[in-house]
Amino acid sequence: MLLAIDVGNTETVIGLFDLSVNYANGERDPGVSGERDGSTSREGNSGIRAGYDEKQHATYLAGLVHHWRTSTVPERTADEYAMNLFHLLSLVGLRIDSTVTGIVVTSSVPSAATALKEMTSRWLPGIRLVVLEPGLRSGMPILYDDPREVGPDRIANAIGAFSIYGGPCIVADLGTATTVDGISVSGEYLGGAIMPGVSISMDALFAHAAALRQVTLAKPKSVIGRSTAESIRSGILYGFAGQLDSMCNLFRQELGENTTVVATGGLAEMIVPYCQSVDYLNSWLTLYGLKLVYLHSTTAGGTASNERPRNAIGDSLDNERPRNAIQ
């Protein structure tokens, strides 16, 4: 089995994949390849196809058999990572050293990537480790001016989205930051936009507005709030949904009106029901993209070692831009 680890700035998402369930060669999921039904309303996006993607696709088509979400602690040591992972798998009756054959990591926290490398070499020396970082063959051309600047989680999202939904497509990841990324019809990562996320925006609001108190987020009674708490809820939920809709519509002006939009990230389930432009909600998109990266690296022999392969993260792709490089 494969252990996929997505270390974000706030939370770490971990998934265990059964590699015998393999939809990693560009084969499209028949359950998510149809047209948008377009049925949306101000109270929420009733046209979003969240149920099938979340349960059927994640567990069967992607082979995700277990998943966990923990807090990200930048100071966590290699030994602590080993202890946590051994314990998490033991909760479902598994031993990491006898169950897991590979580990794939993406990390927005450099210290965490270093600790996970040390953990693997010390505690799991027989397990293959792949870290999505500059120098690794990802299988997707990156058309950023400087590909080394692209967050590896954004690349994992793009690879997962193109494999499932095809191109062109847009990936919105609602986490500590909100990112919106575009993927071409040929499977090229085009670039995107980065905005402050929901949580850090709320933290800034309450830190700098002395008269405002923190509130729990829930659906407001109406868009026009009749109390401070209801006004904040309306502003956060409808405001961020409107922001995301606006960005996706602008992306569609460049990519085409039929471009598919998929949302992921820890805060997506809270905001997406109030959006009009999102077609699919897939909370495990990053993990699925990591699985594809691992399989591509294993079959292509791409490693982040002394050799810098062509079309690796951090390389310029001006001269060669293969079509559908994931397959």
C-alpha cells in the first residue's frame, strides 16, 4: 500500500491507498465526466456533484482505504512523525512496516519534509520515499515563469484534477491560502492566483477590529445580517463564495466557458455550497494527485537525486511541451 502525506501550513492530511486499485493511467472516471447540470441557487450550489465524488470515487476508483487529518506542527521531529504514523495505522489494525511499500509527500513546510525524510531513512529504510519537490519528474509540464516557485501541493492538485476531469480545468484549493489554478486542455499547468484564506482572514479581522468578537461559522438567516454575528457570517460565507465564483469566471474567460471547476481543501466543504461556479467537490484530490506522482516516478524512474531530469519541477519547458504528459 501507499501512504500519501500532504503537509499544509495548518493541517496535515494522510491517506492510505491500495495500489491494486489503479485508475492512474489517465483513464477517466465515468461517474464524473458528464456535463454540469447547472441547477444552482442563492442558498447554495445544488448542482454540485459532491456525493459521488467524495464517497464512490475516493474509495473505489482512487483506492483510498483510510484517511486521517492532523494538525501541522513545524517543530515535529522525525521520531514524532514515526510515532504518529505507526499509531494511526494501528488504529485500523495495520502495521506500517509490514503494510506500506511506498510513501509520497508534499509539504508546504520545509522542516516537515526534512523530518519525514529522516523518519523514513531511520525507521522505515526498506520503504521507497518520493517527495514532490524541485528535481522530481511529476509528469505534468509546468508553464510558470519559474517552476520552482509553484507550491508542490498545487502541482499534485493539477495532476489529480486533469487525470479525473480532463482539461481544461480549474482547481480551487481552500486552505490556509486560497489558490485557483488553471490546467490546459493538453494537461499543462498554466499558473493561477493566490489569495488569503478564510481562516487567516478571519484571524486578521478579529485581531484588528477591537469591537468585533469571534463567531462560529454557520449559515446566516439571510444575506443581510441583522446582528453583528449574522453580518460576519454572511460576509465570510457569501463573500468568499462570491470571490471564488468571480475568480473562476475570470479563469473561464481565458480557458473557455466549458472549463470544469473542482474544489478541494480543508475549508471547501464550508464555502462551496454557497458557490455558483464549482462543478465538483473532491476533498481527497491532493492525495490522489500524490498517488499519481508516486506511480509516475516509479515507472519513469524519476527521482530527486543528483540527476535533474527533463520536465522536472523547477525545469524550464520552453522547448518541449508534451501533450497529456501524465499518461
